[in-house]
Amino acid sequence: MDYAHAESTQSLASSDGDYIVGKGEPVLVTGAGGFIGFRVVERLLELGFQRVRCFVRSSRGRSRLEELARTCGNDSRIQIVTGNLLSPQDCMDATRDIKILFHLAAGRGEKSFPDAFLNSVVATRNVLEAAATIKCLKRFINVSSFTVYSNARKGRGRLLDESCPIEQFPALRGEAYCFAKAEQEQMVMEYGRRHGIPFTIVRPGQVYGPGNEGITGRVGIGTFGIFLHLGGSNTLPLTYVDNCADAIILIGLKQGTDGHIFNVVDDNLPTSRAFLRLYKRNVGKFPSIYIPHWASYALCYAWEKYSECSQEQLPSAFNRRRWNSYWKRMNFSNKKLKQYVGWTPRVRTEEGLRRFFESCRARRGSA
Amino acid sequence: MLRIAIIGCGKIADSHAAQIGRIKGCQIVGVCDREPLMAEQLAKRFPVEQAFSNVGELLDVAKPDVVHVTTPPQTHFDLAKTCLDRNCHVYVEKPFTVWAAEARKLIDIAKEKELKLTVGHDDQFSHVARRLRSMVREGFLGGAPVHMESHYCYEIGDTGYAGALLGDKRHWVRRLPGKLLQNIISHGVARIAEFVSGDSPDVMAYGYTSPALQVLGETEIIDELRVFIHDANRTTAYFTFSSQMRPGLHEFRLYGPKNGLLLSQDQETLIKLRGARYKSYAEKFVPPIVVAGQYIHNVATNVRTFLRNDFHMKSGMKFLMESFYRSITEGTSEAIPYREILLTARIMEEIFCQLEKQRAGATDEFGLAAGIESRK
């Protein structure tokens, strides 16, 4: 794959005729200091939104947004609220008069189930409780993840789209993030039913870009001292962070998305093998061993069984559910996203990867 | 069948539920958290039939024999007292209580009501810690301990617990008198308390905020601590807590008049430090070979334990729980002697008082320190 520097000039602003709110109405972004949240805020400002309320937990997130406000030259368009979504009062304060709520805050990177649950599900419940009291709320956009899908019953190479079943027993995946995200979605749907909150669920694939420099586990893992390449010829469900932010905004703003679920993946997705080759070429070489799919499945099966019979002496981090979700060959579609909201990826995959590798190189150099 | 309940369904409660599940003759009959969703998620995953958000209801409906208190430390005293008042045996996660006086009171209640009480100093019951205890009892040191060194380090990253703590000025850990230290150092201090004689050793503490944290704008959290302890018999101890030193050790050195022992919790190794010296150049060549042999022996022991499926990360917790439950069902002695629980609480309180005085000294010579004294 060669790099092409052509970036789409498509602008979200050109298609704002059917937005459900005006640009002067207040919108809230939780997790606004995060990897995707920050880009969502940037794009909302680029679109001309005049009242973007940004909810952040840490002072680091706040200072990033303050810097953005300074560079925009118009501080008044951004309102930064520091707080904790575990505080119902903070949620009430943050959601006051809000018309659109982009909920991106989540317990990412948590390995502990209770911590992930607390920061994703309990926090979301608090936001929903607050949202239920706002009569003017027009849409709650819950940003979830591809991780919730269970591919167990799908044949290899089949299409994974929004109609696919999600993990029925997410706790058994051995992955706190999956458990928390699946429970979070259930919570959003329940509040939608019970309180009539208009909601939309967004499930991005693997979001990549500067600021998130790791190699996704869908390519492989480095847990055992050497990088085990598990993805092989699988297509990676990548979405560049700016494209993902565009999708989230369009899903939040456009008419006709209430109650729907949208997957977000870019076009022209690379295979795991191509990604790894490009990474080594552009960032740095490191040894890796390819594990064929049948072997990785057998390893996951053996690990799962050993974990069971040893009463989790080795935690069930590798199991068949995880294999099905991460390393089974699937195809991905963004057809619904394009059809409903007219999204097209602003940054082509080649260009996204170029920026990503450049950022990885810079990070490696500074380490 | 012992009926067990857990109050507090955060991260450490997962470890409790998992280890309880490995012990025969007991059953989790209820879990409780003031946040109902947290109680439900724990009940769903382990699985437990009943989840509660009210402690009174848990005790009334589930009727546990034993309650594990795994909430933030500020609530330990009230919850443990409530459970003791309702005739339940109580396992309290570390740190036992915020203040030593509270620890004293809980122990008095337990004694008066003939109930059992313990604290989650489970590191002291790992395989390697039990081997150390056994060797000390067999007289390997050649007498009472002369000196101890306990390292208990904690790597502060920017994610998870530490990230949440650093990013949130209202985090519950910040409201503890000893802040981060109070929530973490119990394991390292308890190791010393086990071998210190008397009830009130002298403590000298020095602590500061590391430059790495200062760069992040942190001024409240003390993450570097050095402590010197000595008892009436002139047994001395150094305690080190550090977030910055590498490797981040969890290590205990115990020296007697004849020999010493070196325990590494991270690697689960125990090395015998021979007191006698070899002659001349033999001292340069023989001891390294002997120590290498000991490390190989440790590896073999760890592999055997792993193959027996008894090398879980929290195997010390399981052992402590089993000892605690046995003390209830068979009337054996306390899993952790009450003297040690109290001594650990006293040493920690003294450390935090001194740190507070040092901090207050910079601006207000006695004001803040007087505040902490009055709260004790």
C-alpha cells in the first residue's frame, strides 16, 4: 500500500440542512478531553457550533481544551466543565439545557471489571438520570464499541454489520471493557424505553490516529515477550479518529437516526498482515511470529479450559469468545452509516496510516 | 456451611469473591454496595443470589455468619462495628481503620462478644511469606531479629487507580489522613509489625512529593516515604515506600544475630543469607554459587506449586481466609494476632502524624498537626 496525500475536501458543514438542532443551541460532549472526544469538540467548533459544553474529569483534559479554546480565538464558544460523572450533581449541572448529548466518557484501559463498570455503566446511568430530567434533550448519542459483538455463530469471512448479535454473556469474555460496554448499551436502551430518551448508539471499530499509538490487539499481542501476529489475512475494522468524530457528529445531528445503531469503519481497510508490514517499515522493526488461525483458536481453547480447571490460576484472558471477536476473519460494512447520514471518510486510510505511523515514530523517538 | 457476605463491590471485592469461591464449606449469600448497580454486577458475575444496597437489609435478609468489608477505609470502622453488633465475624480489608483508636475499639468489641476479626494483610500469607515465618520459628535467625528492611513500592502510571487519583482532586483517597500512603503501605508496615516487640515502638518518618508528581501539579500526595522504627529491645527497621525507584520492590529483609532472610514478594523467592563468612577468596566464589542454587530451588518450588494449581496471584488471601474461617469454626487462634493489627495501625498513624507536622511546619508550625491530633 502506498501513501497518497490526497485528503477528501468533504465538509460536514455542507450538509447541515437537516440537522435536528441549530448551531446556537447547546451541545454537551462527555469525555471531551479524550482521544475521540477532543476531535468531536474540534469538529463541532469547525462546524460553527456556538455553545459546546465540554465535560472533563482530569486537569490534563481541561488544559488541552483550554489550549484549543485559545487557538480558536473565541473562548466563549467552549464551556469547559470539570467534574466526575459518578457525581449525580455534576451530571445535573453539566446537562442543564442541553439539546444534544455526545456521551464519549468511558472506562477505557481498565483491566478491573468493577472499575470499568463503574466508569462506564454507573457513570452512564448518572448521565441518563440527568438527561431524563431535561425535557429539551433531542438526542443522546452513546458511543460504544465493536467489542460488544459476538461473532461466535457467524461463519468465517461473513459480514459483520449492525444486525449481528452482541455478546450475551460479556463477563465470560474475560475483558472488562467488553463487559462494561455491553452493559452500558443495555442501560441506554432501558432508559430510552422507560424515560423516552431519544438515543442512538455508535459502535466504532478500532479507532486509530495520533494520540493512540498502540498496535491493536486485533493484529496481535506482545504479552509473551515476542509479538504474536494473530490477525493474518483478517481485515482490520479501522477508523481514523477524525473520520470517527465526523461519524459521531453526523449521527448526532442528522434527522432519522433515533433508536438506530451504527457501525463506524473506514473504506479500503487493510489486512492485519499489511498493517503490520507497514508498521515495521514506517515505525521500526521488531520480531514477530505469525500464529495461524487454527493454532490461535486451539491456544485460546486450551487456555480457557486450563483457566477453568485451575480455578483461574491463569485468568481467562484468552478464550474462544475473545478469539471469535478479535481474530476470526470477518468483513465489515459502513453501508448503513453512509445511507442514513451521508458520511464519507474525510481522511483516506492511506493518509490516516501515514499520520499514525508518523506519530508512532515521534513517540518512539521521545521515549 | 459458613454464610459469607461482602460489603463494598469495588475492585478488591472481585478478589475476595474469587478466593471465597475456592474455599470449601462456605458460600457467598449476599453482596452489598450503596450503589445498587455495583452490587448487581458483582452478583451477576460470580454469581451470588442476593444483591443489596443497604447494610441493614443485607444482615437481616442474607443472615451472614461472616462479613467481608471491602469499602474505602473511611467506612471500615462504622461498617465493621455494625456487623460485630449484629454478631457477625468480620474480615476488614486493609487498612484496618483510619485511626488506631478505632482499631482498638473494634478489637475490644470482638473480644467482648467472642467474635473473630481480621484484616486483609494477605501478602503475609503468600507461599513465600509462610516459608519465611516457618524458618524464623525454627530459629534460622539465631535469636530475636536485629534489623529489618521492608520495601513496598507502587508504580504511579497515568491510567487506572493512580490516574483517577491524580486527576480527581475530590478522590476519596485524598480525604484519608495519610492519603495515598494510607491506602497502600499496610502490607509493608505489617511485615515489620510482625517482628517488632512491645506495643509502642519509636517511629521517625520523612516523606515528600516526588519531582515526577510535582511536575504534574501535584502537591498533596506524598509518594516517597522513608521510616525508621525501633522497639524497646533495640530491634530496628527501615521502611521504604517509593513510587519512583526502579525496580519497584516488594521486598523484606530480616536479619538475626546469626543469619538473615531475603523475601521477594514479586518473584516469590526466599533467600537464606548466611551469617558466617568463608575464608579468604572462598567468600568471593562460594556464596554466589550457593545463592544461585537457592534461586534455582525457588524456581523449582514455584513451578511445583503452579503445577499443583495453587499459585494464584491471591493465594495469600485464600490462605488468610481459610485461617480466619477455621478460627471461627474450630476455635483456633486469630488468623492475624490482634497485637499485630493494632501495632500496624499505631505505626501508620504515627507516620501520618509526623508527615502532617512536617507539612504544617512549612507554613503553620503546629496548626495542621494539632488538627490531626484532635481528630485521632
